[in-house]
Amino acid sequence: MVKMPMSKQKLKHLNRSLSDEERARHAQIRAAVVHEFPPKPGTARAASPPGIPARIRQAREAQGLTWYALAKAAGIPNQATIRDIEQGKDVKFSNLQSVAIALGLRLELVEQAV
């Protein structure tokens, strides 16, 4: 049997949800690192604008998904689209709808009071 060099082998990428224990352990590690190496002032990631962007980000983080994992689940080729949605930038409605479906959310059009 001829073995291929590691550089030529195709790697499998698995997306799975973290267990509660893993999530707690990762949170503990992140807290220790932030305590030991505090971020520079003014470099914190800005909160998402209220409404759809905030709800998308909240649902993504609750499911433990990265921008990349959510983009793959929604069938979007670029993870920057997820970032743009969460930052409230203009995106194609079809992409927004795909992300909402991947997160188990539903988009609705609601009339505004004038």
C-alpha cells in the first residue's frame, strides 16, 4: 500500500456543537487569557446594531457557531457575509434568509406605525 504524503491528503472538516463541559472549559480558558493579557483599550468588538443583526449574532453564539461554520451551514461561500449581516451592512436578502433558516429563525415583514 502506497502512502500519500500528508501535504497531499485531503482533510475532513467536522462541524459539531460543543458540549456544555467543553463550552464551560473554553470560557474558563478565555477568561484566564483575557485576565493575563488584557486587550488594548478601544479594541473590543463593537456590539451589533439592534434588530436583525443583534438577533442573528445572538442565535449564532448561542449555538456555538463561528462565522465560517454558519456560512457553510447556510450555503454561503464567504464568511465575511455573516460578519456583514452582524454589523448591519447591506447584504442580499437571499443570504440573510439562508442564514436565518440555518439558525432556525424566521424573517417576517411587519408594517411600521406611521
